[in-house]
Amino acid sequence: MIYIIAILTILFVVLTFKVISQTRKIINKNKAAESDPSYQGAPDSANNINAAGLLIFWILAVIATTWSYIHYSQYFLPEASSVHGRQTDFWFWVSMAIITVAFFLVNSFLFVFSYLYRHSGKRKAAFYTHNNTLEVVWTTVPAVVMTGLVLSGLVVWSEITSDAPEDAEVIEITGRQFAWMVRYSGEDGEFGKSNYKLMNDGEGNPLGLDFTDPNSYDDFYNSTELHIPKGKPVLLKIKARDVLHSVFIPHMRVKMDAVPGMPTKFWFIADKSTDEMKAALGDSEFDYEIACTEICGKSHFGMRMVLKVDEPEDYAKWKREQKPILTLNPDLLVHVPEKLKARALRYIEADALPAANDSTAVAAAVEIN
Amino acid sequence: MAAHSLAEEHGHAEHGHEEHHEQGFFSKYVFSLDHKTIAKQYLISGILWAVLGGLMSVIFRLQLAFPDMDMTFLKPFLGHWINESGKLDNNFYLALVTMHGTIMVFFVLTAGLSGTFSNLLIPLQIGARDMASGFMNMISYWLFFIAGVLMFISLFLPHGPAGGGWVIYPPLSALEEANPGSGTGMTLWLVAMAIFIASSLLGSINYVTTTLNLRTKGMSMSKLPLTIWSFLFTAVLGILSFPVLFSAALLLIFDRSFGTSFYLSDIYIQGQALPNQGGSPILFQHLFWFLGHPEVYIVILPAFGITSEIISTNSRKPIFGYKAMILSMLGIMVLAFIVWAHHMFVTGMNPFLGSIFMLLTLIIAVPSAVKGFNYITTLWRGNLIFTPAMLFAIGMVSFFVSGGLTGIILGNAALDIQLHDTYFVVAHFHLVMGSAAFFSMIAGVYHWFPKMYGRMMNSTLGYIHFWISFIGVYMVFIPMHYIGIAGFPRRYYQWSGFKVFDTFADLNIVITIAAAITVFAQFIFIYNFFYSMFKGKKASANPWKSNTLEWTTPVDLGHGNWPGEIPTVYRWPYDYSKPGAPDDFIPQNVPFSATPESNTPEENELIAKEKEIENIKYDHSIPD
């Protein structure tokens, strides 16, 4: 690659000097022939070179664009793994086809006209000031095309942003400098209340769970992987802890900002499991990834989380294996009000109980276990 | 181009003699009230800023193409921003990206473009001796200068300049603990921008007032060159939208320094829950983009005007669809105010609002397309002279078309989900507004240099400059679209942490090399510019055989522009290659009575009214 660039660079420099020296010669010759000294902008003989240059540029550009487009298209949109993703991909390629045609067509007119109508002393330009029919035509045609694209876009957009189905799997994802954290509602299917004022990294409560709400006792969280079931609607409830972030899952065509103080959401159906993608791509290392796309500070580029799309039964099994936040951080028990202690203790493993706990709590724990 | 109502004409005091008062160095070159000098001040400031902004882009492009590169050689310039292992500091990377954006958008393409050409051309093309208020004009430049000094100082702060992206979204920009650039660097950014806005408003008010009130005899609105129309629309956009950015900045200053919560709510950072509640970061985004979107038209409308003028002159052909051009600019101006939230489709804004803004956004593509078609039809059957200015103007049209097309995809909310904040967006706006406006600015300099300095720029160097820049820009931004389609996020220090973004290493190298060559090619222009200023060939009064009024002034034009009376205007500015006329151009100040051979029947009827125009009396109490 480097060598090709080096050769091209040298070629480019040599050609540039060639063009300069040629142009200079011609210009100098032309100057003598100049009749009207006050007409300093009169076309010099470089005029034809520049006109030809524009045409040659365009021919080369068409070749280069076409080749590079075909060559690199293998890396374009990574394979869509969500239902709405294939829909937006379809409309992306439809729009792309339209604008590619327009790109080649309009630029061709521009450069071909530049060449065809280069200055000639024998000819006078046409005095062609306006043509209302033409104006109407080229106002209407883009307007009609736009209307078509807008309508398709509106339909797809309103489907994607519609309310999630009732049975959607709800998962909360929170952005922080510089990592993602996900929370699941646990076996009761209800998220416990949370409050940013209760957040405490040191205590093991980075999401600010409110332990006066018993729904929070079985909530579990993960800071390395997001697991979701295949083929089932998943509703991401998106939050941010410090600054703006944005959840971006390239393969799922999912992107939504995480805003402090304003929870957002995005729902989608992933229909290719991680294992299926591994097999399809022949890449045993493959994983879906989550990135951040809203500038959030110095390690913005490092907010990576792995997304695992599991078969529904694997997903259910994985969920059962996860330990609630309370189980992992038994010291959080101090935030549980006295009358709810018994319920909370179900989630505390016996050997993890703080030594200083009062005997009734221990007794209750033993009883439940 | 039928009969014009002349009753509304207002003019300027005619002194009929040149003012000969001695000026000292300071009042002539520094605190000058002369619109031409102020234009040059804006231009040279703009060039200096462009050099800085361009070099910044080379540094961060190096980082993106060669993430493992040893950058120790930059240590003499960047000091501790290159760490012990020779790596670019990642906070400074963000600062570079932020400052590149801020400098290019505001200091180069707003102040450098509008400031230069509105100041230079409005009085000269409408036939006025100076701006409505020379004093306000001077204040406008010096406020811009102060804003620039503050922004420049921020580059040398120990914690670096602002680093939250040029859009400075809070809370990142509001909390010093979130980002080192959000400390003093951000304070200076905000203060500099507040002063910049004041400067821009003073300038814009002047442009509007001058255009509406100081036109010469016969210069009705329907005879204005498209340049003036575009400057007028730009100024109106600026007056109505910049104050909103000011309010956004002011509220951010309150949040940063006085404990308010306009944009802050529910934040836990570095082990601390902040007391702020009830604010909304989205509010800032709405306020920011209420300027931010019109801003791209503030950048591109003057580019349209300059391009129209240059293409028409060098095609030796009237601009095609003069009225359609004005109407499409008017349409763009009005629509520019109601499309801002297409920058916010995935911010969590109500999806219904997203639908509305998608609809409005795609409507704005229509007048933009009309402009492109009109330019191309102007070339059709022309007699094209490829001066450096003409080449750059054609390049501008090509960039505008190529870059504008991808806007159709980004304006579609459903498709924007995947592409938002990826390199597809970066490639899109760099082509459609960055490079296009930059090219028109360069084109304008080549074209009006003879009016600014009385000398010609070297055209051979101009051709070389064009070809390297033109090919270079496409080599940078076409591949960048590919990277964007693959989903690469912008403002990433490196991508190798992600498997999905671990491709395209070769294309990133191509882009960086092309970008570096393009940036360094601009030094050819800078050399040409300063060399020609002193050593260039002496220009004639009308070197391009152009129709507009500025070419009726003498080569060494002093204060007041015309030594005698200001010329009277009889015709539109695009009478090129008129059938029957001996020359291929008829300047605006040539009466129809002098061109019986080329007049249309309607124009022959206008001859009777010429005396009426000439006898218009102006209010002489208006000072020069």
C-alpha cells in the first residue's frame, strides 16, 4: 500500500511539474498575441488544458469511485441482525441508488458542459436568461422524489419509534464515563425504584437503587455484557449518569442518546443469535458490540460493551444464574428499612452475612434458606 | 426585467468630489472606517485562522491513520500534549477536533467569508461610498478580533481549550470534572463566542441597512447582483438566529458559574451527586441548533452569491433563472429556520417532532437542487473562460451537489438512526458546506483580488492550487463516506478497540495523506496572495470584462470608491453576450439609449424613463 502511494505521489509530482512548464510556455506565447491589454482575464491557452482537465478528472473520478465503491462495499453496513434494521437498510440502499444516479448525472452535465463550451473566439455564448418550463420541471421532479422518500421514511420511522409490545423484555442500560451498565428486573419482572442521589460506587450501588422499594432486591446488573433473547422484542430503557452518551449497536441499527435526567428508550427484535452470526461469518471470535456515539470525554472511544444474543432458553438460563445486586453487596442491607429486612434477607447468602448483624436477622435468613 | 418602481429608491449623498483628508497609519490600516480595508482585515484574519484550523486537522488525521505513530517530532509545538511515549494526548485530540470545528465554522467560513465579501462588495456593487455606518463596521471587526484573541489564548491553557466538540453539549461542557477542556478553556470559548456574536450582529445590521438604503440611482432590488441578494439573506439569517446562540451560551455560563440548572439534572459524577435538578440538556441542543442549522446557510448563501457572479461572468452568459435563484435563496432562508431538529432525531426528542422535521428537511432539498440545475444551465452554451476563480466556482458546484445528495439520506430520520454521528455525517457536511463554501471563498479572492489590491494574482499558480485542492478534497471525502456507511463513529481517538470498526485502516491512510497534501497546497495560494499583493501584475479597471458596478471604479480606488459621481444603473447585471451588442458584456451603468442595437422592445420603452432615474434627488444630509 505504502509503495503504491509513494509511486503515485512521485508520478503526481512529475506530472505537476510537466503541466506547469507546459502551461508556462503556452501562456508566454499567448501573451504576445493578446490584443486588448486591459482585458487581463482573457482566456489563455491553459483554458483548453483546464477544460480537458475537468473532463479527464471526471472520467477518472467515475472509474475511481465505481471501483472503490465495489471494492469497499464488503465493509459497508455490517450485516443487519434486527427486524427493523433490514427495513432501514433496504430504504438506505433505495435512497443510495437514487442519489448515486443523481451524483453521476449532475456531475456529468457539469463537467461535460465545462469541456464542450470552453472558450472559443469564433463563438458567442447564448443569451439564455430563463425558461420557466425548465424551472418548473426541475422543481417538480426533486419534489416528487423527495415526497416518495419522505413518505417511506415516515412509515418506517413511526414503526420503529412506536411503543414497544406489551411482552417486550425490558432492560435498563446506563451510560457513565466511560462504561455501560445494564440492569435486569430479576425474577419478579419489576424494576426497583432508583434515584441518582443514592448512587454510590464505593458501596456497590452504582445505579442508585432505592432499597426502600422491595422490587429492587432481586434486580441484578452487569457491566461487561448485555444479554438479550433472540426473536423477542427487547425494550432498552436508556439512562445516563453523568454526561450525554449514546447507545449504538451497529449490527442492530440501534442508536439512542442517553440523557442525564431524561430516560429515553429504543425497542427492537434481534433475530440472529451470536452463535448463528459466528457460524455465518465463519468467525469464532465474533461478538455484537455496543459503542458510544455522543462525545463524552477522553475515553469516549473506549466505551465498549459486548452484546450477547442468546436463544430464548439459554437467555432464561443465564438470567437464573445471575446474582442480585444485594447478594453481591450484602452491606447494602443497612439501607433496607427494618420492616422489609426479612424480604431482603432472602437475597443474602448465609455466609456473606455481616458478622455484626443482629441475631434476629440471622435467624430469619437461616429460616428462609 | 420589466419596468421598475423607482419611488422607493433611496440613495446616498453625492459629493461629486473625492475627499482628501490625510489619514494616519492607525486610522488608515488599523482602526479604519473604510469598508474595503475592513474587508481586507477580515480576509487576512480568516486566512490566518484557516491555516491554524487546517493544520489542526492534519494532526488529528495523523492520529486516525497511524494510531501507533511516534509523534515526538510534534513536541516542540504541542509540548505536554505529546506524552512520554510519543502519543497524542486523547484529551487534546478532542480539543483539536473541537477547535478545528469552531475555527472553521465561525472564524473562517462566517467571519472570513461574509465579513470579507459583504464588506467589500455591498458598497461597490450597489453603488455606495461606504457602509451605512463605518464606525459600527469598524467595531464589528475589532470585536471579531478580540473574540479571536481570546479563542487563541485558550489554546495555551494548561488544561487546553474547549474539548466537548464544536457543539459544546452540556453537561460535558458544563462540568469541569467531566472533561479538562470544560474548565477555563470552555469559559474562554463562551466569552469569545459571545463577543463574536456581537460582532456578527453589528456586521449584519450594517449589511441589511446598506443594501436597503444606499443603493445608487436606478439600482432597484430587481437589478441587484445575486451576490448582494445572498449577502442580504445571510445577514437576515444571522440577525435572527445568532441571538439564540447567545442565549444558549448565556444560560450555559449561568449553569457553569452561578449554580443554575437550565441544562443540568440528576448527575452523579466522580462519587458526587450534584444538587442540580429539573434542567434539560435537550433544551441546549434546541437552542444551539436554532442557530446551528441556519449557520450552515449563513456559510453557504454567500458562497452561492459569489459562485453565481463568477460563473456568469466567466461563462460570458447571463446567470440562468435570475428570479428562480433569488426565490430559491429566499426559500432556503425561510426553511433554514425550521429544520434545526434534524440534528436531534436520536436525542430522545419526541418521535412525532422527528417526523415533522424530516418532512421540512427534505423540502429544503428542492430549492437547493434548483440552484444546482441553474448553475449547470448557465454553463450550457456558454463561452467558458477557466480563470482560477471560475475553476474554483465549478468545484464549488460539484461539491455542493455531491455533498448535498447525501443530505437526502441523513434528513430521513429512519436512516439517520444508523448514520447519526458517524463519518457519513462528517463527510456530508465537509463537502456540502465546508469545502463548497471554502472553494467559493477562494474563488472570490481570485476574482476580486484586482479590486482589493489593484494587482492580478498569478493564474498558473492558481491552476495548480485548484487542481491539487479539487482532487484532494474528493480524495478525502468520498472515502470518508464509505467509512461512515460502515458505522465508524466520529470524535473517536481510535477505533481499534472495536472489532466492528477494525477495518478500513488503508482508507484512513489515504484520507490522511490526501488531507495533508490538500492543506499544504493552500500555502501555494497564500504565497500567491501575499506575493501578488506587492509584486503582482498591475490590474486594469475591469480585467474580467464584468458588468457589475465595482469594475467601474478606478484601479487605485480611494475612500469613497468613485472619484466623481456614483454611476447610475440602468440594467440588470447579467447582460453578457447580448444578441446585437458588439461586445460580449454591457455594464450596468450603460443606458439603454446607448445600446439601440441590442435592446429588446421592452427595453426600448425604458429609455423614456432614463431621465427620470438620473434626476432622482437624494437627501444630502446623510453623511458619507
